[in-house]
Amino acid sequence: MKVLFDTRRIQKLGRVSLSEQLLRNAGLQEGDQVDIYFDAITKRIIIEPAALSYDQAASEKLASGRKG
């Protein structure tokens, strides 16, 4: 289901900022990696959480173990 959260202007360097509420609803936070796709047929930009590689998942597990 498509939900309109906001309308934003594209900034000078091609950047678009995403609202904190949108990120929260998408389960994302600052520093998370995302994959960006372009659908040439529909001319849509799609942003999805990046799938962690095995190495990234292992290093994050080690880092979280050091914090506690």
C-alpha cells in the first residue's frame, strides 16, 4: 500500500531528506544502509533496507557484544 508522507524539494546536490517519522515507520535510523533502485518502466525510485552481508552481520554482532 502506498502512503504519502510528505512532499520534499530536491536539494542542490540531488539530495532529498526523509522525515524522522517516515524513517521510524520504515524501521530505519540514521547510519543504516539502504539499497536504492530505479524502476525504468514506472520511473519510480525505491529505497529498501540493505541486506547485510555475512561479514557485516558478524562485525555488528561483535560490536554489540562489546557494548554490553
